[in-house]
Amino acid sequence: MSHVSYFTEEGMKKLRDELHQLKTHERAAMSKQIAEARDKGDLSENAEYDAAKEAQGLLELKISKLEIIVSNARLIDESTLDASKVLIHSIVKIKNIANGASMTYTLVAENEADLKAGKISVDSPIGKGLLGKKLGEIADITVPSGTIKFEIIEISR
């Protein structure tokens, strides 16, 4: 099952760069580790060789997953997005109705999410709850600790 993800140019470049790094540099380094471990003698009792082969398998799995993401990735033309409601790549300022705390988030694809940078995934509970909301609307968002009400204060690109 393929899952389409939407990326900015920056996010797409970062994804492709990571894939390139894994396929060229990491693969080569892994092959070298396996060759060095193989040269150390009997493979049936060589824990270093087994560990290197296992690490190679994990690397190939990561490469495979990234290739699927890249093949299903779509670039977003932000100039065509409706700024009157919260969509992917919206910068949205929200206020917690219960405690009055305000916060600003950018809604992004799951792979671009970075809470420290204020980027949350559209697949997260808060991201899903904000999608489609307009200025002034109240979003009831169910999180593990219960339901939180957020007011949409500002929407920008």
C-alpha cells in the first residue's frame, strides 16, 4: 500500500540527500566492514561478521523504506493553497482555551516533522484536528490525556 506524502522543496531535497548518502557512502562503508570481518577467520564463530551482516540488513531496509517514500512523494506548490483554512504547510497560531497558552506550528508531512522547530505532522492528533479549520474556529482535539480545545488565532503561509 502506497502512502502519498507532500513535501516542500526543502523537505524533498533533504529526503533525496539522505537517500543518496545511504546508498553511496553508508553502503560502501558497510561493505568494507563486512570484508574486514570476513578476513578475520572462521565465519561460523565470527560475531563481528554476524553483527556487520545484521547492520547491512538494517541499512538496506532503511534504504528500501526511503525509496518508497521518495517514489510516493509529491511536491507542493504553496502558491495554490487556500490561505483561509488550515492545510498542510500552513503556519497556524492556536490558543489553548483551558489555560490561554498560545503556540505556533507549521503543519508538515510526517517525515518533515520536528517539534523543536515548531513543525508538526498532519498525521499527528493535533495536526489532524487542525486541518480544515478556519480563523476563529475551535478545534476539539483528542490527545492521550483527553480532549483539548484550541482556538485558531492566525493562519499564514
